[in-house]
Amino acid sequence: MRWEFEPGHSAAEFCCRHMMVTWIRGHFKNVRGSLEFDPQAPDKSSVRAEMDGAAVWTGEKDRDEHLRAAAFLDAGIYPKITFESKSVDVLTAHEWRVNGDLTLRGVTRPVTLKTQYLGQWETPYWEGGADRGPVIRAGFCATTVINRHDFGVSWNALMDRGGVVVGDEVYITLDIEALRKK
């Protein structure tokens, strides 16, 4: 079955250590993508997701501009961040490992998304002020951890006693709501 992400209800969050003591979180709203998915055969699933690098939001304007710039995402040169699955390992009926390629800053590396299927439900679908439903919605949550240096994101600044401003590991969470296509 073919499904399309509902961008207004699909997002990505990331967090990374800051100044050695806390976490800074950022978001990408309106994640777009599609998947082939049958809950009876999740091992045959495939997914493709895309987000706009310039749409990064952390709640702090200067930091957002720094993240969009060449030191981090270089969104002017590499506007899209993408993920394309290669295989799915079924762990349980609702938990899988989705293996695929993440492309960030023009660098493609394999990653594994620990994915949870949250189920599906028939719902209304509002468009243009009217209910155009019903539609079937499915929900998914996926997590992974990457090393930002693997994607050429290496900006940092040293602090006293050997500390750094930005940690190496980036924790990523994807929340996806998909609509089944007829």
C-alpha cells in the first residue's frame, strides 16, 4: 500500500550537547515523504523522506542562521536532507530497524532507524474548510544517532580545560503521520 507523509503532522527533531553541560534541540517541520507499507508484511516496506535544511528551527534566530550556514548544514548549497531505505529488519509486530542512506551536506552514509509503528486509524481529513475524509492515517516514530563529522559538519570551538561548544553525536527523532493513498 502506498502512503504519503502529511507534512503538517510530520517532523524531525535533533539534539546535540552544547557547552559540555546541556542539550540544544532543533526541529524541521513539514517533513515530506512516501512509503510502501503493509502492516502484514513490514519487512517489504520502503520509505523516502525529505526535509528542507533552511527550515531548521531552534527558537534562537542567530543560532538558526549559523546552522543554515556553511559551518553546519550549508543549506544554500545543499538545500535538502534525505533518507532512503534499503531494507527493514522486523524485531516485533510494531518495532523494526529501517536501514538506509541519509544524505546531509551532499554526503551519503548508511544509518539505521529504530522504528516503532504506532498503528492506524480512519479519520476525517480537512481541506479547504471541508471534511474530505475519511482517510486512513498511520503513525511512526523513528530514532537514530549520527556523528556529525561523518557528514562534514565539523565546526567547533574549544573552551577552557579542553571542553568544546558542540558535541559530536546528534540524536534524531522522526515523527511521521502518513495518509494511505487510494
